[in-house]
Amino acid sequence: MLIASDVFLIIAVVSALCGVAASIMITAELEKRGVKINWLFLRVFIVSRYLNQYRDITRQESGKTGPLFYWFVIAMNVALVSAILGIVLWVP
């Protein structure tokens, strides 16, 4: 079961990195639209403030939620589930 655990933990790390990349792109898109980004508290504000602002702004512009919103949400959920499975399979 250690091989399966390793696979899930690798998937969790890769998914988390994809989520970080999406959050950086979201903040870049918000800066283009004139939103001030607090880089010191980015980890706190990405979920509570910036993600919702990105969703609202893209809905106003095109009528649909931007793809980076879904990329971030899906990547972080996959990271969470994979990390839990990796830890559960790792413990004997």
C-alpha cells in the first residue's frame, strides 16, 4: 500500500502547485483590472476575498465565471482528497 500512498501524495503536491499557479494568475488578472493586492496576506485573502472578486468581475465582463476560478477550486479539492487518501493508506 505504500506505493499507492506515494502516488496519492505526489498527486496532492502537484495539485497544490497547480492551485498556487492559479492563485498567482488570479491576482495578476485582478491587478490588471485595478484591484489592489495585499501580497503580505495573500494566503488568507485568496479564498476569502480575491477568488470571489475574480468570479464577480469575470461574470460582469463576459456573463460567465472565469476559468481560473474553477482551476483553483478543483486543484485545491483534488489536493485535499489526495492528501487524505495518501495519509490514510500510509498508516498501517
